[in-house]
Amino acid sequence: MREADYTALAQFRYQLRTFLAFSETAAQNAGLTPQQHQALLAIKGLADRNGASVGDIAGFLLIRHHTAVELVDRMAKLKLIGRQADPEDARRVLVKLTAKGEQKLRSLSRIHLDELSAAAPALAKILRSFKAKKR
């Protein structure tokens, strides 16, 4: 490892932490916890046309199944999501965004994409430095 490698790793982690801090603040400003925002994104991004399972949400958020169940319960009370039995397996519960959940996610996603666009040049430079060092 060279000193430049440590510098690049430190800068990369700084950029990640900066984005995560931005994301947490944006979620809180929208009246959500960061985990609720991540769950909305997981449901929208992972779902097939029928919805996402609680297990899908747990896997995407790297949390235990029972923690995902509690998160889904809280989000349902806030009317961000709705639940229904899986039409192919009635033992499974599928989750879909409500109109309110869609609106919150759309608003947050727009500002997140703007933030990522602003950070893209610095991130690209750091990532190119990693690739160049592998050669």
C-alpha cells in the first residue's frame, strides 16, 4: 500500500459519509427515519408488479426479519405502504407503496439524485485512482 492509497480510501469514505449524512437529514426533513426512507426505496426498487416481501426488505436493509416486520408495521400505520397476501403463496405478505409513500419517495429521490450528481466528479476521480492502481 502506498500513501496515495490511504488518501484515496479516506476520501472515498469521506464522500460516502457525506452522502449518508445528507440522506439522513433529507429523510428526517421529510418526516421519515432514514430506515423508513431506505425501506421505501427497497420496496420500489426491488418489487415485482405484486410488491416486495418482508424478507426482501430485510435482505435489502441488512436487518433481521422480525425487525423488518416491525418497520413494515410502523410504515403501514403512517400510511406509507399497504400489505396484501401474495397471490401465488398466501403465506407470504407483499408490501406496496401507497400514493403517500410514492410521493415521499419521489421527492427524496429527486434531491438524492441531485446530490449524487454533484458528488459524481469527486467519486469518479477516486474510483479511477483505484482502478489505475490495480494495473
